[in-house]
Amino acid sequence: MNVAICDYGAGNTRSVEIAFARLGARLTGDVEGADLAVLPGVGSARSAMDGLRRRGLDDVLRDRVDDGRPVLGICLGLQLALDESEEDGGVEGLGIVPGRSVRLREGRIPRIGWADVDRLGETFYFAHSYSAETPCATAHSENVVAVAERGAFTGVQFHPEKSGAAGARFLESLCLSLA
């Protein structure tokens, strides 16, 4: 499987590359042509969207999903896929998934650490201060959207690349479903 990790000038691209390489994926810079495109997430919504637009990756990601070609959004990558984010005074997102990213208002903020994800039956590593509000949620963790899916897009609020064996199982399952 060919996997392209979107480089928008920030993000945790190296740890995501390592996680996919451990699974035997071939890494490519061809976001448009890869079997799977990954939108990793670390950083702020405004700078990430600016980086995606400068590189033309915003349109490439929308086209991929429109054409039924898989995209995985990780943490900020999930939030960027939404219509908008309230981060940085308000930022227009990719509009791949309906909804918005909102600042966490209760519990520990930032939400950093390990937490169970319902429906997946596993514990994953989270590090975020914003979360998705979307009708496309398919799993939650402590009342926060943990997974959202729409068409060819899967977004996760947790970091599978930092979640040890559970994260590796999640990524492997995703890759197998695409094979």
C-alpha cells in the first residue's frame, strides 16, 4: 500500500511515517495518487489551513474524498476536515465533514493522556484542546468525538501513531480495509 502523508509545514509527520513504515506501507509524496492520504495533526488550525492552501493540498484532499479515495485525518487533521474551527478566532476548514471544531469546555484542558474509545474497545493516546462537533461521529471517548467518518474520510481525535499496539492495530485494520 502506498501512503502519502500531507506535509503542510507543521504536524507530526515523522512519527506518522514511522508508524506506517512499521506496517510495511510504502511512503510516497504523491498525495493525489497514493492509496491512502494522511492528514496528520499537530499545530494550530489557521497555520495548518494556510499551509494546505499554499501547497494546493486543500483541493487535492477534497477531490480525493469526492472521488471515493481514502483520507485519514489525525487529531488536528480531523478538525481541519470540518466546515470550520473556532480556533484562532475562527478558521474555515476543508468542508469534507459537516461540523465544527470547538474548544473543550470541561474536563482537563488540554486533554492529554490515555483514554478508552467506545466502539473500538481500545485505549488510545490523546493530546488536544479542541474537539469535533459533527453528526458523522462514530465513536466517543469521555463524551468527546473520537472518530468521525464520512464517505472515504476517516478522522480520529486520538494519535494512533503514539498509541502503541492499539494504534498499530487501528492503522493496520484501516490499511487492510483498503486492500
